[in-house]
Amino acid sequence: MQKKLRINGHSHLLPYPEEIPDFMREKEIFWVDEDKKFMLQKGWKRPVTDSSFFLNEKLEWMERFNIDHAVILNLSQLYGNGLRVEEMKKALRFQNDFNARVQQDHPTKFSCGFVVHPGFVRGALWEIERCVEDLGLRLLCLPTHYMDSIGTWRCIFDEENEPIFEMASKYNLAVEVHPYDGEKFIKLENTSWRFHLIWMLAQCADAYHFHTLNGYPDKFPNMRVCFAHGGQLAQINLGRRIQGFDGRPDLFEGKVHPRKSVGHRNIFFDTLVHDTKSFKLLVDNQQPKQIITGLDDPYPLGEMESEKQSSYPGKILDLAVDQNVISEIERDQIWSNNVLQWLYGDDEKGKEELVKRILS
């Protein structure tokens, strides 16, 4: 009998300090201090809270918790918003080349994503082509919101970005939509971690709102989008969106009804909602087959080992089984089959090849 795979669909990895090019530190774009205690940008620093931010320690952490494979997203700090164009291109290329090298060096352990800046669509298309054709990457990482070329903040699912989605569908790509940079356009003081605890979830809900209103799950049938952090506020907000659409049709001319995208085969959500009541709402709204395991390791808001919280990677799924929210079979599918479906869609050969690599 084939082993039950455990694939983490939402993971992050920091380069070691010496792997980050000098220009990133000199321009204060992003770097890690020599002692590996902090990640830094101009006017910003954040503690490195777990050794598994780094490659060798990540592999040890995965081994300890029986995680067979991980999907590595880009670092949110490297979306490139507000950078000069040439600096942005170099920074994003560094991130993509780094992720490609990790996947090439450890194909049994990692599938890695790449990032583009949607404010410069033509350059984004060139980078997608390079990352897919030359680097062998198949996961496109996009921010929920970005700064366009004239300094205006926009939702990723703006119609101007349809050429990006067309190319993603052409290449049969998985897409990860992840929030960040809220404090740059939401005019509130950055206190009590409000942008990570509240506004990030609102950013995901906003992106889901426009993804579904524009009918993109059907318009781009080979592009499968996963919303980070369970798209948590999108779940509780569904009824309000439906009532708004029905009550003010004049505001939604030419748009698609929110109900049409509920449980859509091309929309996925990860498990990182932190409690079983929220997880049950996700299950009830979207159905288990559209849910993938996402640990968001090794960030402190990820599903990490914690004595204070009696937590460990995979706890939410185990609790959901214990409380009859999902079955054991559904838990296994969320850990494996569903992640493969998000990554490969109907490409059965691609799924089989990845499984063989992992098992080898």
C-alpha cells in the first residue's frame, strides 16, 4: 500500500545571509543579519523566530514532523512594491532564482513558487515565461494588492492584469494569492499587530471578491487559485456579498454572482484558520476537496510547535477529525490529493511524477 503523503501547501524559506546579493543590503531592499537573528528592510526589522526559516534546519523540521514535501512561496517582503523599476526587477529575479535552485537541488522535498510584479504587465509576462520555461517552476505567487506604475494601490484581480491570468492558464499554473503591505495603503497606525491579525484577512477577502465577481475561475479554466489563511474573512462575509449583489444590482453590472464561485474547482483555500469553528465554516462553504494543508511555517502565526498553545503542525486537521468536521479520508486528501490537484489540475502525469519523486 502506498504511503499516505503529507504535503504542506504553504511554507516559506529565508536565504542564508551570505546568499543574499550585496545590492539588496546596500539598497536596503532586504537582508538577513550575520547572526541570523533578524530579517531587515529599510526602516523595518523582524526577528527570525525559528531556525527552520533556513534550508538545512527546514529539512530537519520536516523530518521531525513527518512532512514529506513542502510548497515554498515567495517571501512577502519581496513583492517589490514601491521600489524603483530596475531594483524591483533585480530583487524579484533573485527571489525566483533562489527558489528555483532550492527546487532543483531538493526535488523530492520542495516545489517552489515564483513572483512577478503586476504593476508592469509586459515584464511580468516575460518573467512568467522565464520561470516556467527555463526554471521549471509552476506556482505563480501574487500579492492580494500591489502598487501600480503611478503609485496607486490596486487589487490583484484588476482587469488590467488579465494578460497575466491568460498566461497562467496557458501554462496550467497554480496561483497563490497572499496578503502583505496593508500598512502602506490602509491609513491606520501599525500597532498591536493589527495588519497581520485583521487586515491581512480582509485583504484576502477583497481579492476573493474581485476574483469571483470578474468570473475568472471560468474565464481562465487552467488557472487554479489558492487564497492564503483560509481566505478567512471571505468565508464569514459570503452572505453579505450575496445580499449586496442581489440588493444593489446596479453596482454589479456585467459581474458574476458570488454564489457561482462557491466551491468552484479552481478555487482553493489553505487550512490556516487557527480554530475548528472557523475551519468548519470553511468546510461548509467550500467543501473539503477545495482545501489544502497550509502551515505557513515557520512564522509565529503559522501552525508551529508551541507549548503555550499545545500546538503542532497538522493540529487543526486532527482536531477537525476528532470533532467530526471532516473524516479521516478527507484529512488525508487535504494533506495530499488536494494539494496535487491545486498544483497540477488535470495534468495526471505531472501529479504522478511528483509523487514518484517524493517517494524516491
